[in-house]
Amino acid sequence: MKNRYVLSVCMATLIVAPFWPHLVAATSPTVDPLPAKPKLQTLDEFDCIVVLPPAGKQEPDRFALGDAHGFLHVFEQRGQVWDEVWLSEYFESGIAGLFLADVNLDDLDELVLYTEDGRIHFLDSAAYRLLWSNPPGDYASITAMALHNVDEDEQAELLFVADGRLLIYDGRDQFEEWRSDQDNITATRIVLGDVDGDGAEEIVLNDGFVFDALYRDLEWQSPEPFGDRIRLLDIDDDTIPEIIGEFQGRFLRVFDVDLRRMKAARR
Ligand SMILES: [Ca+2]
Ligand SMILES: [Ca+2]
Ligand SMILES: [Ca+2]
Ligand SMILES: [Ca+2]
């Protein structure tokens, strides 16, 4: 008899439990305001996370995360938490970079990812279907990538360092537009900007190479690397951005590309 009572209580709890918060909210005279939504911007700093726009007006916020095991995940916001709603096929090596861009100029953004072992994949950002992959064996490894329009056509190109060379790849028609003669490039970061003030953009690699973005001449090879992570900002009021480089996750150095030198410690 007692066992049957315990069983009934357990069953009732199981049935009611999913509605419990609503029951509490409905009967509670005062409801605490919900805490602010968790901020995604803090995660956006990672190279393998991109925030996706909601799929529709009433749809939840989303983000995609590429992991070191070779899988892409999509998460959606459920109140205060995030829930995995989609998991990719296995991409065969660690995902090393993830972007959201319209690389094929069809007015829809693609998810672009690259793996440590030299594969590039495009997926549509709504249903996450695989749209295109580069042939296996094209590159043994890719160490850095950036998406930027560096030529006359409208779409952004894929700029990446593969097997020691900087490559510029057309994302719409998927072919190699250019590869550097230099085959000793070890960059893990790529940024773009007019870092010498001549009105044209440069491709800056964190291991010290600076190429003209349009004509692809090597403009400077710094004798020392710029940093593990690099950013551009004009901090000396000469209208030319400096390269600010971070080493070991903390130490900063500043480089003037127009003067071809690291900024001195004192004036
Ligand atoms: Ca597109
Ligand atoms: Ca272009
Ligand atoms: Ca320039
Ligand atoms: Ca400056």
C-alpha cells in the first residue's frame, strides 16, 4: 500500500515537473525580473565561433562553434541557456577557423570553415547543408585564414596560409587566384589594412610578412614577428594604423610599418 502511494507521488511529480516553473510563476505574487541575456560577444572573440542572425523574426539567437575534434555545432538560445540544435558530419581534423560571409555572391551568407589538415568547407547558414568542399590533398595544412575583398570583383576572397605559402582563393568560382613565391610563411593570423599610408591595403601576417593586397608584392618582411595575435589601430595620430601585437596572451608590442620598425620604448 505504502509502495503504491510512493509510486503515485513519483508519477505525479514526473507529470507536473515540466510545468513546475509556470505553476510557480502563476501563483507567485511577485516575479523577479529575468537576469540579462548571456552576452555572446565574449565568445565571439574565439576564431571558431560565429554568431548567426536569428533564422526569423520570432526565432531564437544562434551561434556556430567548430571544435578541435572536427565537428561543427549550432546552438540556439532557450531562455538563459543555449542548446545544441545541430551537429555536423565529421570534418576529419580540428576546425581551425570559422567565418560567416557571402562568398558566392548569392545574397545569402555561408558558413566557411577550414580544418587544420587543409580542407575548406562552405555550408549554408540556414539549414547547414554542405555546399562545397575543396578536394582532399590540395593542401596538407592551413594555419591561418581571413576573408576580404582584395581584387576587382565584388565578392570577398579567401586569404589563407597553406603549406608555407600565402594563397588568395576565389570563393565564388573556387580557384586559386594567386600564391606567394615565399614558401616559408608560418603565420597563424592575417589582418588587412593600409598600414603604410599609401592609400592601398596591405595583407599583414603575424609572422612579419606584409604584402600589397591588390598587386601582392612583398612590401616588408619584418625581422621579428608582430605577435601571436595582431590588431591595427592608429595610436600616434599620423592617420596610419600601427600593428599592435600580443605575445603569449599578454605582452604587447607596437610596429610602424611605414617606418619599417618596432616602436621604441621611449621617444
Ligand atoms: Ca552566399
Ligand atoms: Ca573580390
Ligand atoms: Ca598601404
Ligand atoms: Ca599611426
